[in-house]
Amino acid sequence: MNIKAIFFDIDNTLNHVQEKRFLKAYLYEAGKAFSDIMPPEAFAERQMTVAAGYVTNDGSRPISEFFKQEFSRGLPCSGDELWNRMSGFFCASFSKFKSLFLPHEGAVDTIRKLCSTDTRLVAASNPVWPKDVQALRLKWAGLDPDIFAYITGAENSRYVKPRPEYYLEICRAIGMKPSECLMVGDDPVNDGISKVTGMAFYLVVNDKSDNEKEISGFLREACDLEIPEPDQTGPLNELTGFIERIKDAER
């Protein structure tokens, strides 16, 4: 396998996230920003319902447009107005959550080693956030977003994980075949589904809470495709060794 591009998940792959605390804090703060339109609890319910619906998007519109159309349904404002307000909230307030996103101890060194090769790097985080938020989380992981050839976000993605089309869309965008790409992530479902496209998959081992393991199990049950086993499982700092072994096998 000739690996020309490596796709990286962000949360709990390149960083460590306190997911339950983050989600609670995000919904609380964002709810306040929209309190003149709807009660905070109604905002939280609508936000989660719309996000859950992303997986049903048929590819005819970017995720950002799905958000605009679905979130604005029944509200006295347009989707564009809501998107602009949400963008303003991210710009003004998302930095409040920085303490909940901690750098992964092996991320900077691993990415630095890969930057010395001719391999293209892709930030393939689930595109439920705008691209600017994706880039900010890369910075919080101690990484320069500019070293990534492509970053998926709500504006440039028409599918979300665990849809295989999400990975195929990235391959088309960077001009690579799936067989030339390696996905690196911590979720055996959301990230592991990449293998059905012909990509290789490295499953990053992290300590997770029982709740997170339950979420992953739920995703596996909800996904109607069989999830292949990873090509390799291990900590992030062993990724470059795995890649070298692949290259040695090709020589």
C-alpha cells in the first residue's frame, strides 16, 4: 500500500477532550446567545436534533446549508441569519472552552515527523463545526492548521461520519484514491468505517470513560454497514512506526 495522504481525526486523537463537560458548557453558552429567539432548553433540544440529522443528508447540500434549513424551520428568522449569529458566537465565545481540550502528548511530535515526508495531511474531524472551529481545535492541540492540506468543516462537507461518502468526498477533494490514504482515529465506528472505501485504518488507543465506550457501541449498532477491523491498533506515538513497516513491506 502506497500511502500518500493521512487523515487525522481531532478529538481524542490529536487532543484529549472532556466531552460531557464540553457539551454541557457549549449548549449552555450557545443557548444564552439565542435566548431572544427561544428558551435555552429549546435551543439545546433543537441543536441536538439537527446535529443528529446530519447523517441523513443526501449530499445535495453542505452540512452548513442543512443546518440553516433545518434549524430555522418554524423560527422567525432565516437560515443565513442563524448561521451568521452562530458564527458570531463561535468567534466571540468558543475560546471559553479551551481548558476542556488538552493537547495529546504525542500529537506534535508525530505530526512533525510526518511533515518531513511528502505525505499530505488531512484534518478529518466530523464536520459538525465550521472550518474555523476545526482550525481552532487544531491550534489547541499545539498544531498549525496550515500544515494540513485539507480540513473538513460544515461548509465544505456534504456528509458526516460514519457515512463512507464522507471519506470519499475528501479523497476527491485532494485528488487521491482511497487506497492511497490512511485514516487515523480513536473511534472504531466513525473512523473505522473508512476501511469500507478501501482506505487503511489505524485505531488510536486512548483511555476513555465508560460513557464514551457506550456511545461508540451505540454508533456501531446504529450503523447499517459492517465495520471492518483496523489494520493496526496502538497509541498515537507508534503511528510512524506502523507507516514505516508498510513502506518496508513495499520495498
